[in-house]
Amino acid sequence: MKVTVSRKAHFNAAHRLYNCEWSDERNDDMFGKCANPHFHGHNYELIVSVTGEIEPETGYVMDMKVLKDLIANEIEEAFDHKNLNEQVPEFISLNPTAENISVVIWNKLRPHIDSKLELEITLYETPRNFVTFKG
């Protein structure tokens, strides 16, 4: 029997959607005000979900304290109150769209979670716009 446990977290970050191979006009056409050269910010909501069998000895799929600390150390510390384009190494050459941010988060967490457990990232950029990545 598989069960999913989830932990919610958040971080505030600035970014600019921009493709350096394109002209400013093409970037403006594609990304609109999100291409603002002075950046803009979001209050991101993150849900990290782990799915697997319940361990008989603990009754856990994964210890939620361990998951909480992992998110705090690997994601919140790296992203919170940062300019993603300029301060987070993964986005120096990767456009920090919600889609790409969710994949980067998954890649940062995956090595720290038992490989027999499934990992899913849901990232809300706004209350109505969100992405999900399952690896």
C-alpha cells in the first residue's frame, strides 16, 4: 500500500524571464512584463510530496521532520530572498520559469530522499498559476 506525505513551504524570490539569444523586442513579445530588465518577484508556495510504502517499524513513509529540514536547507536557504537569475547558480544560464524552477528543486532534493520513494514537486508562482514535476 502506497501513501503520499507532503510538506508545504514557501520562499520569496525575484527573477526575469529572458532568452539572451533573442532581441529585447522578441523577449518582450514572449514574456511581457516578466522580461522587465529590473526583475520582478513572487511569493512562491512549494509542496513537496513523497510517495512510498509505510515502514512497519515507524509507521512513516518518510519522517516529516527530515523532509522539513531538507527543504529548509536545500531550497529555502538557496532561493529565499534571492534574485534567481543572478544569485542561484542553476539559473545563470537557465531561464527561471516556474517549470524550470520545479525541475531544479526536484534535482536538488532527489539525491537526499531514498530512491525507493517517489518525489513530486508542486510550485505555485501565484495562487492560480502552478506547475507539477514528478521526475
